[in-house]
Amino acid sequence: MSRPGRDDAPDRLYTLTGGRSRSGPDSPFDLVTLVLAECEPAPGMPSEHMAILRMAQAPIAVVEVSAELRLPVSITKILLSDLLAAGRVSARHPRRSALPDPDTLEQVLVGLRNL
């Protein structure tokens, strides 16, 4: 069984990324980073960039973009970094739900046991 992106010709991936193998060290992207398009695709853009902008009309996780493009996550992060640098997408981490303090939960549990 082949994995997406694994059997792609290496020269295609090289061409997509301009020879880069990693996104920059200050890249904000990890697997769950949400990406949102800030503009519409423009004529003359690489097809992968256009596809990302179409997908990201609503927030979408990096891992989902990678799966839809059938590209390795590392390549997807490079493409997203290019779009972010151009101001075409924004990135943010999902909000964590506000969990109560563990001490408060412990106090509630003790109170319930005392009833």
C-alpha cells in the first residue's frame, strides 16, 4: 500500500517547494494549527496554493490540508509558510476549552462525598 505523497516523483516535490526541505524555524505551523484564507485565489498562482486558499475559506487544520492535497505534511507546511509570508492566509492554534482548576475539582469532589 502506498502512502499519499510517498510515491510522488521527488522532482515534483522539489519543484513545489523551490528546493526547500523544511519550513523556517519560526514557522507557526504544527498539525493542528488552523489556517484561514485571507483572499481569493489569483490567476497565475501555483495550483497547490490555489487549492489551499479554496480549502481554507473556513478554518482548516494543517493535517487536513495535507491529506486533501495528498502531500507530506512537511511539504504542506512549506506551502503554507509561503502563503503566510504573502499575507494570503492567517494561522492560529485552536482554542483550548477553559478547564477548571484541578484543586477546584478536588474540592467539589470532596464536597459531594460529604453530602
